[in-house]
Amino acid sequence: MAGTVTGDATKAILGFLNNANSLQVVIGSSTVPTTAFWAGSLNGNWNGFNSTASTNWRVSATGADTNALPVSTSDVTFATTSPTPGTLATTLGQNFTINSLTFSSSISSATSIAGPATLTIGGAAGITNSSSAGGAITISAPVALGIGQTWTNNNTTDTMIFSAAVTNGANNLTITGAGNIAINAVLGNGAGSLTKSGAGTLTLGGANTYTGSTVLNTTAQATSSCPSSVA
């Protein structure tokens, strides 16, 4: 396709739709969403939108549509309380880079994030499950660390499971919280390190390739199906 898209320079292109065999340009919000709460009102796709620029995201737990997709500065939270999320079984649909990912205390049902696209976490806050019980979290999309960060599971009932590769590169990954976390695929691809603290158990199920240190703090518990060094 050749040509130029013109219009309101203060707005951003949200995406393109095939509308009766015509290419429709969907114009979204000019405001970058610093917070994005999952509502799943359209479907289960992180990159879902429609012809009116509605998305699956809200600016707060009870707020308006973001009319934009999460970006590298967005703190993403599952989920809205009003509306009630249409689904908690989600798929990225494209590679996403966000600042942080939080599962709020309102989550009481199983929640999942699937690939095969990659989710990159760019902020030190990392991933937090704030729910004290109920609502198993499964992330089957590959996850990459853009910076050293902390993953926290405070759910003492359900293990937070990562079933695809976790790339920490040169960054340190700290695992903490009262709940258990399982990384069932390869963790590594660089000189990064791993620190385990908190009362929960960390289970490593892959042939990990990170070359940095593995540190277990006093109360930490970790199990591994592969040999690893402990400092």
C-alpha cells in the first residue's frame, strides 16, 4: 500500500481493521496510558480493539477505556472491578513491553497470559500477585527482564507458574513473597543472577543458563531439577 495517512496530529494510530475488504485506520487516544487495567470487554487479546477505538483496557479499576494499548511506561493491573472482566484467560497477540504487572486482591479466579509473543517487563517493580489466596496465575508467554526486578507472590494457596522461557539477560531476578513460584522452563540467556527470599518455595524446572550467582536468603526455599550454585 502506498500513500500517506493524514489527520489529527495529536492522535495516535491504534491499528488497522479489514472493514468489508477496505482497510480502516483506527485512531486511538493521544494519551499514553500510565496505568492499564484489564477489562477484557472485547475479547481475550491484549492487542484487541474495535472500529470505535475501544480496547480491553481501562485507566483504573472502575475508569474509562484507555483507547490505547499498554506501552513501556504502563503499569498493568489485573483486573477491573467495574466492569467485571469479560475473561481472565488472555493472549498477548503481539510483543508487549510494560513497566510492571500486578494481579490485584480482587482476583479470585484463575488468570492466564499466553504467547507465543513475548512480554518484557521494564521496571524494577516487576510482577506482583497481591491476592492473599485464590486465583491461580499462569504465564505461558515468554517473559524478558528489561532491568533487575522483583517477582512477588503473596498467594499462599496457588503457585504462580511460568511455563515458557524467562530471559533475565544480565539482570538479577529476585523471587519473594509468602506464596510459591515455579519457573518450569529455561531461566537465563546471560550473566544475570537469581536471588530467592521470603517464605514461599521457588521451583526451577529448566536447564537454566544464567551464569551469575544464585543467592538464597535465610528463610528462602528453592528446589531445582538441574544443578545450580548457591552463594
